[in-house]
Amino acid sequence: MKAFVDNARRRALLSGGAGLLLSALFSRRSVAAEAVEISMSGAASGAHVWFRPRGLFIQPGQTVRWVNHEVGNVHTVTAYHPDNGKPLRIPGGAASWDSGYLMPDESFALKFDKPGIYDYFCIPHEHAGMVGRIVVGHVDASVRPYATTDALLPAAAVAGFPDVAGILKNRD
């Protein structure tokens, strides 16, 4: 009888452990599935560089992963923040970030928990207008979050930010 109870207990523990393991695997997959990729690339001639998509809508808690798909060029993903020597163009209280230089096929990921509008740029290509904007959570589409002209930013960068209303309209 004791052997029967021990075997039943062992089977219950094993099936429970397997369930926990499967649960952990599936929860990791669902987190990974929530990640959104932004491609960093450029024209073969090097004349144009970009983030694609340039404007993105996500929900709080989602992760964005930038991937350098350009062979032979480096890029960064850097927040417009005083910590990076730039004006603040992310929500107050949100943490600054800088990916450092990403070589071809390297990536950088960041989880966005705080709702608001986040502007970012590529350090070596900001003057070429390589900027992006992420809208996290519910925001008023009519709000112009940051100055449309900014003497502290290159004109190509200021012109490159997508309109918040356009990002919200195309968020599907």
C-alpha cells in the first residue's frame, strides 16, 4: 500500500512539475509575442537611413526590439533626454536609454511601461532625419507633445517625427 501511495504522490508531483514547466514556457512565448520589431536600415548607396516603422503604437508593458538590418553601417537607439545631451522628448519620469552602437544584425530591446509619447534618434544619423516616435497607451490625438520646431535639434530630425494622430489612426 505504501508503494502505491508513493507512486501516486510521485506521479502527481511529476505532472504538477510538468504543468509548471509548460506554463513557464507558454508565458515566455506570450511575452515574446508581444514584442514589436523596428528595423534600422538604409539605402544601399547610404544616402538614406531610417527606422521602420518610424511611428508605432503599443500598449503599456509591451517590448520594442530594434534590429540593425543594414550591412556595413552602425546605428543607435537613443532617447531624447537630457542624460543623452538632448531636450526631453519622452514622458517625465520615464527612464532614459541609449543602446550604444549596434553592429549589423545586433538588436536592442526595451519594455515601455509608462504611457505617453517617446521620441528617439540614431546618434550618427540624427542629422539625416533618422528619428522615431512611439505612442504608448491612450493619448489625445490632438496633442502636439513636443515643439514642432526646436533649435536644439537638426531640422531633418524635427521634420521626421510622425504625427501622433497618424500613428493612432494606423495602429492596427
